[in-house]
Amino acid sequence: MRMLPFERPTEHYDERIMELDEQICSLIKRRKEASDNNPGFPPLERIAEWASRFGLHEAFLRSMFGTMLNEEHFRPMVEPADFRKYIPVLKSIEQKERFYTLTSIRQYSNASVIILNIDWEAPDQPFERPEIGQHYSYELFIGEGYDCRMMNGGSRSDHAFYRFVVSPPLPDDLSGIRFRFQESSGLFDKRELGEEIVFEV
């Protein structure tokens, strides 16, 4: 997702804690390395114990560990620039009462933009997973060497769309490229994935 510009929230900084802050950064790096960058989320009972022992709020610790779990979302995302052309795709798949389409790809000098469209015949049903009460989310996988990030999306009573930016840009000849969209629960554990939609070009 696009990140909003960040402004320093205050001019104040206590220089006496600079060494501690540096140690925190070092510990985060060690934590990533020790877990092969797949730390999971601590049990809530352990978080409650740490909050009590160190005089911290549980909600703060849950937020902190959740943020560290999703570090990849903070990676800078390429902003598409210098539009070149549209590449027609015109592919569709019907799966579990939903109609998925890829109509075209927008080619820019530094990236490609892909829009996944989803339609269904249930105007009174929200586009969400009832078992978790959350809207669907999708991740795009193309292959090694391509960074695929969701830019934005939206839905209404019978239609949803998800816009992805891919860098570096895809070749103008898409022959042999496989677009794999993987449904995600939207929760912290990215292994909890559902429906897979694959387009072969």
C-alpha cells in the first residue's frame, strides 16, 4: 500500500537514550536473522506477562509486535512514472461464483500496473469473509525478480478491484508469464491464505 509522507511528530528527543535506541535497532535486526525473517506473533499470554513484568501496556506490545511482523509493508514502493502503453490481456476465470478478469496492463518506464477485477451475482452480500468478518484481500505473485505490491482497491455490492504495481516493468511480450493472485485473510499470519486465481498468458 502507498505510504503517506511521514513528518516527525515532535522536535523533542532525549539524547540520553540514543544508545538504547541503537540497541533496540540492533535487537530487531538480530530477531529477524534468528527467525529467518518469519517471527510469527508471540502468544497473548506471554505478551501479558511481559507487559506486567516491564510495566508496559499490553495493547502497545501487541501493536509493536504486529508492526514488526509486517515490516515488508514499509518497504518503499515504486511510483509508476512515464506512461508508455496499454498491453491487452483479456483473460477471465470463473471460480466459486466469482468472475475474475484481467483486461490490460499499463506499462510505465519503471513499472507495470495490473488491475484484478472481480464480479459476482449477490448484490445483497458484502465482499467479505464471514468467518473473520473482514474484506477479502489479495497478493500477487509473478516470479523471481518481480516486486508485486498492492496499491489500492475498492468494492461495492457486486464488484471489487485491486490495483497492483510490479517492478521492474514486465516485458511488452507477456507470453509465458503466469499471474497468481492469492487470497489473503488480511490478518497478521500471511500463511493463512485461501482461494488462488491463476492467469496464464
